[in-house]
Amino acid sequence: MPSRTSDPEDPAAPAAPALSGRPLRDTARDGLKIVVVGGFGVGKTTLVGSVSEIRPLSTEEVMTQAGVGIDDREGVRTKTTTTVAFDFGRITLDDEMVLYLFGAPGQERFWFLWDRLFAGTLGAVVLVDTRRLADSWYAIDRLEHHGLPFVVARNNFDEPTHSLEQVRAALSLNPDVPLLDCDARKRESSRDVLVALVRHLHSLSHALEPTP
């Protein structure tokens, strides 16, 4: 199935480089499953596509009249495609660590897939759009229900009108949940979000180690 890696909110945005067939390093030892969740049209497919070192698997389909009255398109009127299963990509962070990325579908009618995607997941990225901030509540609730660590990344489609602390307060995030800005269209920015998640997972694992 063809992959689409341009920003669904900005059809003029350049697509990520078409990478395919890049083999894993011989030194790769740790493979971590990461899920990218968030509301409809927030940029999950874009993030996976921008950062993946292989040609990402995308299950995007053209939106039809069948979704009228079902999918809430407020704030994303220009969106013409939608993920109907999940996106998949891969990124090597260093000589030993590889992340396998699964982008979850954002529409409410596909939320039943989320629990299956969470199986075997070590952590998650919650991608938020401040134009539709309430769409992020379900993602955060499900992750907390499953006890999965996560970071929150504000995807900046436009110039931010609220501070990160205001976003934290609006989402009722615990102080220990990392919150950062990103531009899902840019590989470096998306990579920084994943690095922040890995560091968060690392700090949590150390916190659970018994004191000598």
C-alpha cells in the first residue's frame, strides 16, 4: 500500500525522503515498540513517516461520504485521507537501540484497535493539536489505564498561542510527564520526541531499581 508522509494539514508540505530497504545494524540488540496516539488529524502518520528510516507502512485511505456525520472534522476540514488500521515505521537511535513505531488511528470508530496496539508496548507518544486539545483526553486516559509511560508532544502547525504550562494544566498532566514542542513534518524534531520518550523510560526504570 502506498505510503503518504506529507502533512495531512498542509498538502504543500514536502514529503519525507522515501527510504526503503535499509538493513538493521549488526550491533542492534534492543528493539522497543512505541505507539503514537492522539486525536483525529493531529499528525501521527506524518510523524511516523518523517522519522522512519524505512519506507513506512501506511493504511491511509481516501475519506468518503460514508464518514460524514461520524468523523468529527472540525479544525481539519482540509484532511482528505484517514488511517484505518495503523502506521508502521522504524528508526535506529544508536548502535544497539531500534524503535518500532506504530501510529494509531485517531477516529473514535477505530479506537477498539488501540488496546491491541498497546500489547507489548513500552511507551507512547501522545501527539496533541491545541486547536483540538480535548481530542487528546481519551489517549491519555487509555495510557494511564494500561499503566504505560508516555510523553506529550505539541505538534505546532501554527505559531503557538498558549504556553506549554497552559497546555499541561489543560490536560491535567502530572508534573513528571515530559511535555515538549515538535513539528511532525521535520525528521529532527520527530526524532527529538522519541529520544525524550526513551530518556523518560530510562529514568523510570532506574527509579524502580532497588536501593543497594
